[in-house]
Amino acid sequence: MPLPYGTMEGMAARYDHPGEQAAQDPIRLLAIRDTPLSVDEVFTAVGDSAAGGTTLFVGTVRNHDGGADVDALGYSCHPTAEAELRRVAEKVCADYPVRALAAVHRVGDLEVGDIAVVVAVSCPHRGEAFEASRQLIDTLKHEVPIWKHQKFSDGTEEWVGAC
């Protein structure tokens, strides 16, 4: 009698195939750029024939924050930001069976609607891809030293630190 999908006994058999394991070098693209970001570039970077689930998150500049209208914002980063981004990506790859991972963050002046960050993760299964992607974006936003300088419609400004 076959074991139901998701049981501990079924999990052991399911993970015997090499495609169920993390890739040897899953980090395909990491960058902090002062030029517009490409969703297609990030999505293409995480293509993997052994992946059954790929998640893609695109963070954009919204027109409000904390009840105030946002006109524009700028991102700046510490010189160690790319190294910290790599550390975050490596931790995600250690925690999940990642087949491919990519993360790109924008710095410089952005306008409402511009793409600020794109992350993508491919894993053998969708649940793992969702969890890994969530960990990637949340940890990136909390630990990578990138700061946001928001400019509000009423003339006020605010700095928001990532860590």
C-alpha cells in the first residue's frame, strides 16, 4: 500500500532522488545595482529542471507609508551589503533544499512604481520554495545594510534602516 504524500515514511523515499536534494552551487545571481532591475533576468537565473516549485517576489516602491503619501525614495547601502546578501543567501540554502536562488536589490533614487528588489528561489517542491523565498526576503530586509530615504508629499523625509 503506498504511503500518503507528506508522511514521514513517504518523505524518506521521496528524497532519495538526486533532484530532491539541494544543488551543489545554488546561488546563481546576487547583486546590488544602481540600474533598473529585470524580473526576467532573476526568473531565468533560477531555472532548474529538477525544481517543482519556483517563487518570485518583486518589491516595488509604493505611494504611501505609515499614513503619509510617498513621492519618491532613495536606497543606499554599506560597502559590506553584497557580502551580507551572500551570507543571507547561503543560510537560506543551508536551511532548504534550494536548487537555485537569486536576489537583486536596487540602490539610488527611485520613483513610485519602480522595482526595488527581486528575489527568486527554486526548490524540488512548492512549499519549500515558498518558505525559502520568505526567509530570503525577510532576512534580506532585516540584516543586509541597505537604508531607505523616503520623501513625503508634505515635504518631510524619513530614513528607514534595514538593520
